[in-house]
Amino acid sequence: MKKIVVTGLGIVSPIGNNLEQCWQNALNGVNGIGRVTLLDPPENCVTIAGEVKNFDPVPFFQTEKEARRNQRFVHFAVAASKMALEHANLKIDNENANDVGVIVGVGIGALSYLEDQSFIAKTKGVKRVSPFLIPGFIPNMAAGVVSIETGAKGPNVCTSTACSSAGHAIADAMMYIQTGRAKAMICGGAESAMGLVAFAGFGQMKALCNKYENEPHKASRPFDKDRCGFVIGEGAGILILEDYEHAIARGANILCELSGFGASGDSYHFTSPAPEGEGGARAMAQALSTSGLKPEDVDYINAHGTSTELNDLCETYAIKTVFGNHAKNINISSTKSMTGHLLGAAGGIEAVFTVKAIQEGIIPPTMNLDTPDPQCDLNYTPHKAVKRPIRAALSNSFGFGGTNISLAFKK
């Protein structure tokens, strides 16, 4: 089986618009969550979000016109992809274009754009609807436009598996390379669901944090006794994966190895995780077995850690099931405490943070973990980053519909 390595990283998130800024802010516990500005929330609507700030998409597109006709989640995907290619020093030209593919996970797409255009259709008539409506909101346009803007002509795919979308995209990219369909893949996730329908829908499910409106930076608090729901975030996280031999031949700087992954289904409920995290445990166990790793080889887990009561508890149970006594020796953290939950893009930015943690031997913290839930009793790396050599790490993503993915990276 071909060895797959990571050679480039790109990220846009609520805590920064490039890799260095995001990483340093994550290590320093900088919080990107605040009052929502991308919509005017009505009465009884949650008003907290992890928004990307001061972001200009135009420099990342061939023309300003192309930037303006695309939606925000596509902007993030293109920007993160181009930064990842630059970080990997991978140039796409006529000779290698067919060997480089794109797979970007998107959970929702441009829901707010669809919402706005639906309102126009109902109030002003269908003739006033934009001709860019359909290509504007469909999730696969992130991968499509990344291909157009970078020149990559290999496999062009979108995964849409709720909050597991980006993780599945990275796992699928690995298989595309291993089966000889590509030599390199631009992969990860992008999302921007900052619209009234998203806030209303998740709010009616009681999934969003509806406290801390005067102190929004405290709202996302994974594994804390006072957690009350997740915070919607936005952005993109992209990895460049390559066949090891291809990377060596072109003199690439190898950041780490993507050694395996595990995927599972709960077959239980469309929003709640299976009891005691049984499905997530199977995904993590499979990630270890496909990587040739023993439980004691893992030093870090970037947890799904949504700050919802059931997820954090079930993920804790799952980690204990898979790692047994070694679970207490693992540093775990949820970077969602700083970024919020990026839905379909979550696994992308969290894979970026996981790779950086391995590369630099530093584990980003879980912020707002002030009063740990007694049932969440593992080492969640509270408040401060921790230096530690990391031999291997997992990055977990679990989604509605009972879909689970765990990515395994090693030094």
C-alpha cells in the first residue's frame, strides 16, 4: 500500500486568515467567537458565532469578477487551497495537472444565499432570481472552483456528510492516491452557514449555546460542566496529500504521514450519538488498525469536542473504550473552544492543527474548561498549550446521521 504524506497546509478560520496566524492564536488560546455580524438576528435568536474577520477573497481569484460571483464558503476553500499549494511548493502546470485532484467537504453550502434568493423569488418574482443561484449554493462548487482556480484536473469531488464532511474528504483523498487515480490531492473542508435559517434550525434543535451572550468568548466550552451547546463557526482547512515517492521525487518538505483512518456508522439516531460513543470508538479503533498503531503509540487526540452535552460525554467514553488505561496518558484538546464548530469544515481545520501539533511538538489547549464535567475525566489540556513530543495523533469528526471519521497521523 502506498505511503501517503502531508506536504502543505492552508487555513482560514475565526482565529486567523493564514496558517501562522491561526496556529499562534490557537497556541495562545485566542478566542475567535463573538457577536454575529453577518446577519441581524431577530428576537429569541442566538447571537453568537465564530466569524472569519477582515477577509478579502479577491487576491485569491484570477479576477475580481470571479471572486464576486462566488459565495463565502467557496472564497474560503479557494484561499485555503492556494495557501496550501504554496506551503507545499506544489505548482500545477500542463505536465502534472491530470495527477492533482480536489476533494472538499461541505456540510451545507451557501444556505444564506439560498435563503435570500428564495425570499426574492416569493416577494419580487422568479425573474428577479440570480442566474447564479444554483451554482452559487450547491456544496460541490467549492471543489469545482478550486479546480478552476488552481488548474487541478484530477478527481474533482465533494463529500457532504454533515460535520464529518472534511474528515471524509481527507480519507477519500488518501484512497484516490493509493489506488493510483492521483499523485496529489487538495483536500479538506469549507463552510459558511451564517444565515437565519441555520441559526433558527440549530436553535430549535437546542443544539446551540444560548448563554454567555454578554461574554461570547465563553460560549464554546467543551467538556466543561456548564457547556450548553455548540457555536456556529466558518472557514476552511485544506491539506495537500501526496504519494510519498512523488513527494520525495520533487523534493517536497514532508510534514507528517497520514497513516490511516477509520469510518463507521452508528445506526442509531439522526442527531444523537450512539450510547457511550460506540460508533466513534469503532472509527478510532479502525484508524489505529489501518495505521499499524498500538493504542500506546498515540500521544494526542484533537477531539470532535463540540461543547454539547452528549457529544463530549460519548467521545470521552469512546476514547476510554479504545485506549483503556492509556487514555489517561493522552493529551486531548478541542480547538472548537476557540473557533466554534465549523460544521462540514471542522475536520479540515482540525486536521491542520493536528499536523502542526505533530510537526512542532506542541498541543493546543481547550479553552473555557473551568469546571470539568466529573464524567469527562481525561486530560483535555485546559487553558494552556503543552509541549510534548507527538509520535502519533488522531483527529475525530462525528456527524448527524451517525457518521464518524477518525484520521490517524504520525510523525
